Amino acid sequence: MNFDTSIIWQNLPMLLGGIWLTVVTVFLSLAVAIVIGLLVCAGTLLGKGFVYHLSVSYVALFRALPEPVIIFWLYYCGPLILNSKLSAFESGTIALAIPSGAYLAEIFRAGVQAVPRGQIEAGRALGLSSFWLVCDVVAPQALRMMIPPALGIVTILIKNSALVSAIGVEELFYRATVLGGQTFHYFEFLTVAAVMYVLMILPLSVIVQRQERRLLAKVW
Amino acid sequence: MILNTEITDFLPGLGSSRMIICEEVRKFFGAFEALKGVTLEVIRGEVVCIIGPSGGGKSTFLRTLNGLEPFDAGRIRIDQIELPGTRREILEVRREVGMVFQSFNLFPHMTVRRNVALAPVRGRGLSWAEANVRAERLLARVGIFDQIDKYPSQLSGGQQQRVAIARALAMEPKVLLFDEPTSSLDPEMVQEVLEVMRELAHTGITMLMATHEIGFAREIADRVAFMVDGTLLHLASPKEFFDRPSDPRLNSFLSKVL
């Protein structure tokens, strides 16, 4: 077994381009997911009414669907409904954002509901308006509790981004398999791809662990 | 009674001497009647202590007075504002009525200084510099000045409750509500909080306090009320209240706690 590093250096621009596209895909779908998450979270916090039921159904549905199903469905079946064909990149980005948004909505909701009642009452008793109650009291405490699980969702999103290679988005994993196929050096390219994913995710895991330790220690 | 208050509406001299007017206030939690028609008037500068067994409605009653707990019938007037008012009126009442909770409820993500300075900035339009000066003055008054840059979790329970009192005072309220302020404190920390409250009672601020500290109530209250089963049973000067308790339920309560 020999690991040919020269073949990697020769195709480095191609691989770096793949990393770049992975990063862009992750950031864009994360941005969309956060917007979805905030809206759906607001909906579930209502507790009753049409918007509430819509939001709860959204979470239930997209947590139940496997990511590849969403990705393939949106890419192949989407055009039948939407009357316009999205590019693989657009379709893949949205498909990744849809379930992430559902997970984030639940994380946001849990964070808001974990702020003790007494905190909100203290803010009210001081005569804070609803706006300042949210900005000064609820949001900072909720955000702190949301960070570890939300970063967990980001790591899953990075990993799931490899799935959009299946519809032809030329991100890191796609390029690694294509280069492997062209050169018969699967070993080198898949290993490099694996290392790259780990390098992207490892810093996040370290942040999560540190933040969780701080949460347990109850230190601000 | 109703006629009385209506007349005083047109006589500012008389009307303004009453800080809190409650008439037949009722409150239900589902089918459970937590307040069964509570009537109480508190005069400006008066200190009224409410004692009674847990679950008797003391907390619920105090919480109706700043709109934290909506009530179902009767009327409540704080200074000149009738509850339940508009959203703006409720905010105004809350800015005039400070509250100190049993469990302190300090904001854990803010320093002690910011805990105290926050509300005046958000609700009274003070600058942070002005509010910080006010916070420093109040924290010095309750003896926490040297802890001003710490976070609440770094303080003892007694210190946290003193910060909570300073936080309530920062809005320069006309009324202070105390909801069992010493009940969750270790015994050795009760006195430092009572000391601050004793000092406050002499400043002329109107105070309404639910407490289990019978001795303290007897010492600082202008009037003491006994509340049980959602009813204010007995309301009298401390001397009369403790020396000649007329109600059998009050007698039995006092015999258990004294």
C-alpha cells in the first residue's frame, strides 16, 4: 500500500475548490436554516392557532424525513411543482436548510423556555417593556443555552453537505470521488476529503465542549 | 366605601394620601379561588406586613398589585392608576412599584452594578453613566459596594437579596412590595436583609410585605394583616394584632409560630 502524495498536490486547486464550495453550501444553508428556525420557533411559542400547528407540523415532518430523501425529492420532484428548475447547488442548499431549520427551531424554543420564569417576572416587575425584556433578560440567557446544541447542528450540517454530491453539486466529497475515479487513487483523495471534514468540524467540537463545561460551572 | 373613594377622586389632598386601594379583589386559578375578596387601603408611607400560613394568598395578592398576576373581580388602584390598565399604565405602575422576590431573581448574566442600573436606563431614560452613579449610591447604602463588579452567583444569598432591594430602589418607586424576602435565606443571613428593610421603613416609602418574620413585623409595621384562605382576616396595629388576637385562626397560627 503506498500513499502517493504527489497526486494530491497535482490536483490541489480542484480539491480546494471543493472545500470552498462545501463551505459556501454550509454557510448559505445555515443562514436559511436560522431564518426558518427563528420563524418556526416563534410559531411554536405561540402555543395555539393555525401558525402554531403549522410550525409544529413542520418540525415533526422534517425531523422524520431522511436528508437524502429531502435532497433528491426537492431536486427531482421540485420542478414538477415549482414550475422552475433550481440548479443542483440551489436545490441542495435549500434541501439541507429545511431539516436543519426544524432542528434549530426546537433548539431555539428549548433555549427560550429554559429561561426561568422568575427572570421574566423580575424584568416585568422592574417595568421593562417587552422589547427590553427580550433583549436584556431573555435573549442573552437563552442564547447561551442554545450555543452548544446549535453548534452540534452545524457539525451535522457540514457532514450532510457531502450528500448533495449525489445530485451533482461539485463540493469536496464529489470532487474526491471524481478524482479518485479518474486516477484510480481513491485512497489518497478520500483520505484527504476525510481529513478536511475532520479539520472543519474539530474546532466546533472544541467550542461546544468548552461552552458546555462553562454551562455546568454556571459561570458567566 | 365606594362612595368614599369616588369623593376622594375630586379631593386631591385626601386622595393622594392613599397609595394603594384594593376593594373586593378576587382571583381564581381555575376553580380554586385564591383571593376571596381582599379589601385593603394603604396610606402613603405606611408599612403593612401580611402574615399567615403558606398558600393563604399572600404572594398572589402582592403580585396583583403590580400587574404580575391579573385579577378577576374587584378593583385595585395604585396611586392614581386603576388596574388592570392599558399596557402603558401597567408599565407605569410597575415603575412606581418595586418588588423584591423570595428567590431574589437577579439577572445572572449581568454584574451587580448592571443589575441595578438596567431598569432606570430602559424605563426612566437615564444614561448608563447616570444609572451607574445611582447604582453605586444604592449599593453602598445596602452595603454591597465592594462587590459591585461581581456576578450574582458570586454573592451569598443575603448579599443577593440586598442587591435585589437596591435594584428595586433604583427606579425610585413609591411603593415597595416584599414577597417573603427572607424565606429562602440561611438563618445567619436573615438579619442583614432585615436591617436594610428596617432602614427603608424609616425613610417614608410605602411598604407592603408578606413575611414569616413575626418579630420583625411587630417591630416595623404600622399595621399587620393576617391572611388565610384568600381572605384578609384581621388588620390592626401590631400592638392590637399580637396582644389581643381576636380570631381563632389567628390565635392558632400565632401559637404555632411564636
